[in-house]
Amino acid sequence: MEHTIPIVDPGSADGVFSLLWLVIALPALGAAVLLIGGRYTDKWGPLVATVLPSLSFVLSLVMFLTALGRDEGDRQVKQHLYTWIHSGHLNVGMDLLYDPLSSLFLLLITGVGSLIHVYSLGYMAHDVRRRRFFAYLNLFVAAMLTLVLAENYIGLFLGWEGVGLASYLLIGFWQHKPSAAAAAKKAFVMNRVGDMGMSAAIMLAFVTWGSTSFSVISEGAAGGSETRMNILGLLLLLGACGKSAQVPLQAWLLDAMEGPTPVSALIHAATMVTAGVYLVVRSNFVFEHAPAAQTVVVIVAVVTLLWGAIIGTAKDDIKKVLAGSTMSQIGYMMLGAGLGVAGYAFAIFHLLTHGFFKANMFLGAGSVMHGMDDDVDMRHYGALSRAMPVTFLTFAMGYLAIIGFPGFSGFWSKDKIIESALHENWVVGACALLGAGITGFYMTRLMLMTYFTDKRWVPGVHPHESPRVMTFPLIALAALSVLGGVLLIGGWITDYLDPVVGQSEEESGGIPGWLVSVITVAVVAIGVGIAWLTVGRKPVPATAPEKVAWPVTVARNDLYGDAINDGLVVQPSGHLTRGLVAADTYVVDGLLTGGPVAVGAVAGLLRRVQNGYVRSYALSVLGGALVVVLALLAVNLT
Amino acid sequence: MEFTSPHIEYAQLWPLFVVFGVGCVGVLVEAFVPRRLRYLTQVGLTVVGLLVALGGTIGVGVGLKDLKGARGLVAGEGALAIDGPAVYLWGLVLVCAIAGVLLFAERRLESGVTVFAGQAAALPGTTAEREASSRGLEHTEVYPLLLFAVFGMMLFPAANDLIMLFVALEVLSLPLYLLSGLARRRRLLSQEAAMKYFLLGAFSSGFFLYGLALVYGYAGSMQFAGIAAAVQGGTANHSLLLIGVGMMSVGLLFKVGAVPFHAWTPDVYQGAPTAVTAFMSAATKIAAFGAFLRLFYVAFGADRWSWQPMMWIVAILTMVVGAVLAVVQTDVKRMLAYSSVSHSGFILTGLLGVQAAGDLGKGEITSLTAVLFYLTSYGLAIVGSFAVVSVVRDAGGETARFDAWTGLGRRAPLTAGVFAFFLLSMAGIPLTSGFIGKWAVFSVALSAGAWPVVIVAVAASIVAVFFYVRFILLMFFTDRASEGAAAVTVPSPLTSSVIAVTALATLVLGVVPGPVLDLVQDAGSFIR
């Protein structure tokens, strides 16, 4: 299949686009005012922090409409802010790139972001540290916008680190809970592993093309050797895996649910975790020349989409079910992105619709928790559809969207990915289909346990509907979940993204699209049916049954993701640290004296016992000298 | 036998002589000026001397452009090379030295006296010591000592023959051994540190000297140019050269604190007075890496395929051990010491990026440029960090325990914020100078094909980010109403200005690094 890979070649920013920087600056200003202003801003701070991203949204909308009015070729613009490094031929600018891809992200981030800010006004109303919360949220929005607007990998990396920081701060926001602090730390560490890939990729790109700008790299990508492109692609994928919770760096996302629920909705569902998908799609000019890396993307995606779905089936914590589901849905997006030019646009399409319906459901879950005294165990829910009608109805829209009920947004977007996958490779397609079936199962289970079946409320809990300020965003997001599919009318989204990701040729042969849809719906229906049979028709025990079949145990334990991460990352680094400390403290000394001895009379005066004697240090110098000399001789005289 | 007087290029060398001369005058001041006037006289003299030398260095640097042909000259009968990198490093050492003097002269933190022992000869815990401190004695000899060390540090990167290299090494080291042992508080710790530093320094100098003799035996010449010619000729016994190179590198690796020659670093950084640590952690590393670069590029450059594999191993070990051990520290000064060890590894990574001019792509930065920029950003950040450490104190004086620093961000947001900023720069977060430095050294190493080292370097810098950020969180986000918590003592303008200037410079280098990058690129390459 031959096609041209588009080159990033933006025009200069004029008209409304000269305000591009303002989109980032507004929320950044909010964060600065709230953090520096301290408690003087306690009263009005949250409101300001909500208004500023909304202004960014308005600005993004105006730009989007302006861009639509232009010719397809003129929709890419670049705003040069200032030259960061300019020395000889080394030139790194702080440039912003507005193109169809970033325009959609802008709308998603500022739009959903503003709604979640509004929701948080209600949700966090009683938290004493809410000013800080809103400051972090604004910081996050600014960083995320930097990520998607940057014109080079270094700017992208800046945003990448920024969202990581904000995510870290927000996961650990309820710092009085040790579990929250531990979760924040875990997210931080796992993301570092991903960032390692990112920074190595940037370095490699710089060494190869002497620049990290998208336009330079997209122009020179055809000239790179395939091995190098594959390495680059794999490094980028490692970064994407960390940020987007893809196997093997997935475990942190479930723990990240310790953060306040609006955070889960904004950062760990709608925007930040999809940054990996953005990275792969943005780097299409790399992946198109890196077939092996593309294959790995597909494998990672398929494993993750099943992995997340299976976790979702066994959890009783409503947020963790949704987290597993997020992982799985991002797997679908990655799959789309890994399919190359046939799937990029659909990956982004699914990313958008998922942003709507998952944010909707997370906020819905938050609303339920709000009414249930912050209980997250679905075994304590049941029959909430009466008590919380608005939450229920909006959540139902999200539910129908995610399982892919015909006509709802998720139906269109997921279908397209499954269809493309089937075209590419029937095994991959079959796995994607299976995933859709499991999605039908766990989401139906969640719906039944929460809104139907018997009341299993803990005594003293009186579920009630949430205030208006919280239900309004729910309604808006529910509407988007239903209607998100309009983006596909007449293939609009694929045409719109053409200038960025390239045009795929119409594929002929294989299974016709309508048949795929029918099969998908049938598979989902089976999943829903099984859920109805196993959960809906029997009373739900108020505590999780202990005696369960082994697959359930495995799924409850996140498929031993923690154990895997532990074995791969935590244990080896722990051993390394302990080994080095021991070597530094004891080994050299032990050889000489048979163990460290107290420094005697002097010890009392010392604040801490020095761990080494000069003689042991000298011995290490001597040993080092020997090693150095021998290494020199060995290398050269063999 | 006929003696000819050597030809000395005073026009280019005078900044060196100014530093040395003012140091000598300082010794006379100790002998002839009454005690109560000494502090002011010494501080004034030293600052003026260093400023004059800095001005002179800038003048010499500008003057280099007017020289014909190669940008630089071999001076002092072949003993010294005055070229762009040497002059740039002089400037850098002098800037760190000026910061050092200001920190040395700080008197407000110890309520009216400096941080140096009242009478170094008095045994700790004796009547003599109590008397010395009650009389408010202080050692003003530290200023001439600093000047002598600076003199050595300026000679070191400019040394163009082996003898001068060794002399410079000793000249810079001896005053530092002394200075390390002069702390007013925790004197035993300080003296122990000085003793260790001295013994190990002497030990490694022995290796250095032996290696030097072997290299001379191989090349038959003391001058770098002569050695380079012999290496290129390659007729003599190669293993003689290899053993020589190995042993000389022991001496230099010891000075920069590379693994496995790093053991002294945490003890000395912790034990020495913090003002001394601030000065030497920056200036010694700058000078030693300057000498390192010149020796290995100019003298041994033609044989780099022989020594690079060894440097690969050392660089990898240094980064990993430094970063990992920094994670388990519970003392700020020791954490900074281990982080400085890992920074040595990063700089060594840059050193591995050396390539022949022909192999360099158009517009690529050279290994030298990268290392010089890294040294600049690291030097400023580390001086600033130790300056901050010196103002965080509890009832017992300066305190560097982690638990004393817990929650500092709430008690003293500005100080903790500045410290956090330095840490972020050392961690290499984008928009700070550390990021550009790291990026530069990694990419030169990568383009020279040292990708295994770069992978380890990236991994090590990620580990480093972890412990820096963890410490920032400890300062800002850990709640603790504890006893023994440290507070910030407001220092005199001397220390504050050092902190402010280094912080500002770190910020500027990160946001608009262009001018400095141009400057280091403009410094050109070593003359041969």
C-alpha cells in the first residue's frame, strides 16, 4: 500500500492564530495567581480558575472555526514565540504548531477541562485545600496544552513532564491518606521509566537530524535507516506506554484512582493518559518508516485492551472498573494508531468520543460517591436509578456509548478501529472483537450493581442527587457521548486529519463494513447477556465471595501486573541499591578488618559514624587503579 | 653551560600572576597588619585581586581573537597553552572563586565570626579552643589559601606539559586540604575529612606521578605536543603508554570524584566548612575537567581508541553509583556530594563524544563545547546549592539532616524555592540550564557512537530526577511539626548575593542559553 506521508509545513500565524500562545497562557496564569496569591485567593480563586480555561476554550473554538473556513492546505500554522537555543547550526525554538490534530485536542482539553472545573466547584466545595486543587488543575491544563501545541519534541517533552508533575500532585492530593501518597509515588516512578524512552528518543532524533522540530524530522524521515527508525519508534512507544498506562507500564493507573474523582475524569481518562496516543499519531512520520515498531505498537495495544478489560470484570471498586476500562479503551486507540495510516484518524476519533463518555462516567461515579458518603464499593450500591435520576440517565448515555450501542458515539468510533484491524490481520481483529464483548460484560455488570438490583446500602447512607453545578457538566458530557458520532458523517474526521496523517486508500475486499458492525453488536450483546445472567438475575452478595474460580482471582489481582512490575523494575533496582550501598560500606572494609568497628572514643563526638576508614578508601583507589590499567591493557593487547 | 632566561608572555599570563601575587601579599598581611584590621584587609584585597584577574582574563580572551592563525599561543617556553578553552575556564574558576570568597567572609550566620575555626592548632574540646573562640579569633589565612588554590586551578587547565600539570595539581590541592579542616563547628568531622582528603589525595598523586614518568618514558617528551607526536608515530612500546595513561587518569579521576575513586567525596563535602565545599565542589571540578580534556584530547587524542573503552566503564560506573547512592542518603550535603559524583559521570559522557573534526556533521556541537557548557551550569548550581545549605540552621549550627529540612518550604518558602530550583536544574528539567547541559553532553556522546553509555546516562538521570524531586517534596509537601526542625538564618548580603546571582544565572542559562553557548563555541578548540 503506497501513500505519501505528509510533511509538517506550517504557515506563519496570523489573525486570530497570533493569539495561540494565549490558549496556554490563560490557565498558566490561573495556576500562578492561585499558587502565589496564597490564601488571599481562597474565596474567588476557584472561580477564576474555572473561567480562565473556559476562555481558552472560546479561543480554541474561534480558531477551529477560522481554520475550517480556510483551504485544507492553510490549516497548519506555526507561531514562533522565541528562540530558545540558537548557536551555530543548533537551533531550538519555542514554537507552537496549530494544525487539525492539535485543534481537536485543544477543543477536547479546554472543553472537557472547563466542564470538569465547573463540576469540581461542587465536588470540592467542602475541601479546605480546594484553592490548591484548582491551581493544580490549571497547571495541568496549561501543561497539557503545551504538550499538544509544541512544534518540536523538546517543547512536547516540557508539557509531558508538566502533566506528569500535575498528575503526581493531584493523585497524592489527599495526602493524609497513605495509599494516596503511595499511589502518587508509583505513578511517578512508572512514568520515569517511560520518560527515559522519551528523552532517549529526543536525543536520537537530534543526533540523526540535528533538530527536534516536527517539520525538519518529517522532511528527513524518509532518509533515515530502517533500524534507526525502528529504534526511535520503540523508544517513543516506551514513552507512550508510561504515560498511557499500556502494558508493561500499566499498573499505576489503577492506583491513580486515589486522586479526587474530577482528576480521574480529566487526567486519567479524558486527556493526559491519551498523550501516548497523541505522541504516536503525531510521530506518524517516524512510525510509517518503522514497520517493526508499528507491529510492536499493535501487539502492545492488543495485549492492553484485553488486559484492561479483564481487570474491569473482577473489580468491585467502581473507579477501578472504570480505570481498567480506560486502559482497555486506550488500547483500542493505540491499536488504531499502530495500524498506520488506515487507523490514525480513527484512533483520534475514538480518543475524542472516549474523552466524552469516559469523563461523563467518571463524573457520574463521582456523583454517586458524593451521594454515598464516598463509598466506592459497588457491592454497597444497588437500585440507585431512583435516588439519582440525573446521574443515572447521563451515566446510561455513557454506558451505551462505551459498549457501542448502535447510533451512540462509541459505536462509530470503536467499530471503525475493529474494522480496520480485521482488514489488517484477522487475529488482531478477533482480539479487538473479543475485547468489545468483555467491555459489554463489565460495563453491564457495573450498571446493574450500581443502578439496579437490590439496595445494599450501608445503614445511615442516604443517597441523594448531586447539586446542579455537578449535574450540568454531566448533562453536557452525556449529550456529547450520544452525538459524538457526527464527526464521522461523510468521513469528515478522516478528511480533516488528512493533512497531518496522510490519506489512506480505499480498501477493497475483505469483510464489508456493515457486516463487521453486525458482528460487533452481536458480540457485545452476548457480553451484556452474560452479565445479565450472572449479575442481574441473582442477588449480589454485599461482600465479595472468597471462594472463586482462579480466573477471577487472577483478574482481581490486576493479572499480577504489580508483581510483574515489581519483578521487572522495583526488585532489580532495590537489589542494585542495596548491593552498591553494601559494597560502599562493608565490602572493602570487611576485606581488611572483618567488619566495621566503631571509631571508639571519637565516635561520641561525631554526629554519625563515618562508614569508612582511609585505608579502605585507599584500597578502593588502589583496586580502581588496577582495574583501570588492566582494562586498558586488556582491551588493547588482546 | 649556558643559561638562557625563559621567555614569559606577560601580556597573556598576567591574570595568573595577579592571583598569585595577591596571595603572597595576603601572607604578608597576616604578618604585619594588626589582627582587628586583617579581616577587612584580606577580604578587600582578595575580592579586588580576583576581580582584576577576571577583568584581565576577559581582556586576554578578547585579545586572543587578534592573534594570527590558531586562536591561542603556547606560552612559558611550552609549559602553558593560552587558548579559548583555557581562558574560558579561568573565567569560570574566577567566578566561582569570587562566590567562594563572599561565602568565606560571611559573619552573620555565626553571630559575628566566620565559619572557620578560631585557632586551628587548638585541640577540639580543650581550654585553648574555648579561649580562642571566646576571644573571637578567626583564621584570615583562608583568603591567601583560597588564592593559591585558585592559582593552581588556573594553571591546571592551561598546563601544556606534564611537569606543569603535576605542579598545578599539587598547588591547587594543598590549600584545599587545609581549608577542609578548618570548620569552626564539628571540628573532628572536619579534621577527619581533611586528613582523609590529604592522604587519599597524596596517594592518588603518587599514581599520577608514576603514570607521568611512564608516559615520559614512552614519548621522550614532557610536552603534550611531543607526546601527541610520539603517539601518532606509534613506534615505542605501547603497553608503556597504556599503563601511563591509566595511572595518570587515576590522579585526574580522583580529583573529579569518579567511581571508583569517589570515596572521599561525601566525607569531605560533609566535613569541610560549607563555604569551602561550595567553592571546591565547583572550582575543582571545573579545573580538573579542563586539564582532563586537554591531556586526553591533545596528548592522547590520537590513541583514543585505546582509552575510550576504559572511560566508558568509568563513566557508566560513576553515573550509576553516584545516582543510586544519592537515593539512600539522609543528609543534604552527602546527597549533593553523591549527585556531584554522578555529574562527573555525565561530564565524562561528554568527554566520550570527542571526534575528529572531519567526522563532525555540519553545525554539530563539539564535545568540548558540551562539556564547557555543562561545567558552567553545574558549577553555578552547585555553588548556589551549598550556599543555601549554609543558611539552613538549627540550634546546633548548620544542619543538613533530612528530617531537619522536612517542611522547610512552609517555614521559608523563598529559600526552599531557590534550593528546589537548583535541584531541578541539576536534575535537568527542561527550561533550566541543567537540561541543556545534559542534552548537549548526551547528544555529542551519541553522535560519537557511545550509545550504551548514553542509555545508562539517561537511566541514571532519571534516577537522579527521582531523588531530587523526592527532596523537593520533602521540603514542600511533607507535614511535620517536629523538634529540631531547621530554620533559615538570614545571612548578610554576602551570602544572599551569591545565592541570588547563581539562581539568576541558572535561570538565564536555562531560558536564553544562546549567548553562553555562543561563547563556549567561540572558545574554539585546544591549540596543539
